[in-house]
Amino acid sequence: MQAKYEDEANQFWNEFYETHQNRFFKDRHWLYTEFPELLGEEKNGDRKLLEENCENEPKEPFRILEVGCGVGNTVFPILENSKDQNLFVYCCDFSQTALDVLRTNDLYDPGRCHAFYCDITADKWETPFLECSLDIIIVIFVISAIHPDRMQHVVSKLAKYLKPGGVVLLRDYGRYDMAQLRFKAGRCLANNFYVRGDGTRVYFFTQDEIRKLFACAGLVEEQNLVDRRLQVNRGKQLTMYRVWIQGKYRKPRS
């Protein structure tokens, strides 16, 4: 059964987006509160100083990659709100269906954004950019969807594409989140790793597990916190206790 969900993971995500299109996830306008780096104001310190001293010279592009972009719930708020004329956003996903939906959005501008397919669990990535070229990489509820055996590979690959001083911005599911506690018998594939009814999978992390993944990739921890929230769905009269892990991991300058 484990092999089925691994081998057909792409199919399960395509079916998810064929069913939900752009209606399932809300746009993540909270991004700027949690990650002000996305505004382009907290840039590489050397780059900011260089721009102040060379105002009349062309500025270096500010490159962001979102991994697991889905239909653009992170990408489009960034493009809408950023005033940085040098911003360019790359985004990739494992689902071609999601990418097709994303590209139909009126906000998708090939001059500011490039969406491409990528299986991040693969040994080799086909990317439109070079290693050591990205200022920011965003991974929101993505690493948890990967088989635990491939998580370190993925994080190490992300680190290779960051430029020195670049940062990974992370949010993912924490241990004992409501979603984990609600899984029924037969849904657990491995310790803290589950399969949903639609065939997609999810892992629930501890802070130490996240810390180890990024430390082994050579990145320096700047933030690693547990975000516990009480959500109330008044329509369904549900109280939901959410547990998320949020982190920031920077590539050393030397």
C-alpha cells in the first residue's frame, strides 16, 4: 500500500486539483505578517548597500521560488503587493493540473512570474534558474507531503539553489495538530505519516525534526517556533486546535 501512494502521488494531486480547482485554499495574505522578507525590504544586506551606492546602475533581480505552489495562493498575493520592480517569482508544483489552473489566472504575468513542473523528490531537478541564484525559497505545507525517506534529499536540494545569504521560509504541520488527531484507524502509513481519503499524504513534525533537516543541509536557523491556534467554524459548530511549525533558515554567506 505504501508503494501505491508513492508511485501514484502525482495522480492523486492531479485529481485533487481537478476536483477543487482554485476553490480549496484561500489566498495567503498573512504572509507579510509572518515573513516580512517577502516585501523585499529585508534583503541581503550587501545587496541593499550596493543599491544605495549605485542608484543609477541596473539592480540585480530579486528572485523568489515557491515550491508546491498549487494554484497560486501564495504567488499572486506576492505579485499583487510587491512594489519591487526587480522582483521575479518562480513557482513549481508536482501537479500539472494545478499549474494549468494557475496559468489561467489574470494575474499570471510571464514577465514577472514563471511556473514550471518539478518533482522535488527526484534526484535531478529541471529548473529555469541556476544553483546559488535564489534570494528566498518558500515551502508552505509541502515537506509534510513527501515520504520521510526523501525529506532530507529535498531540503538539501533547496539549499543548493539559495544564494549565499538567501533564506528558506517554512510553515508546516506540527505534531498533534487537529488533523493528525482526527485520522481514523488504517490511515497511518508510518510513524506520524498518514494518507488522506483522497490519496494525498501528510507528516506531522516536531521542532527538532525540522531543525535537523535544515542543519544537515548546512543552513542556519533563525526561527523555529510552534504556532498553536484555536479556529472556530461557526457554520459547522466546530472547534479546531491547530499546531503548525514555522521556520526561517539562512544559507551562510561563506
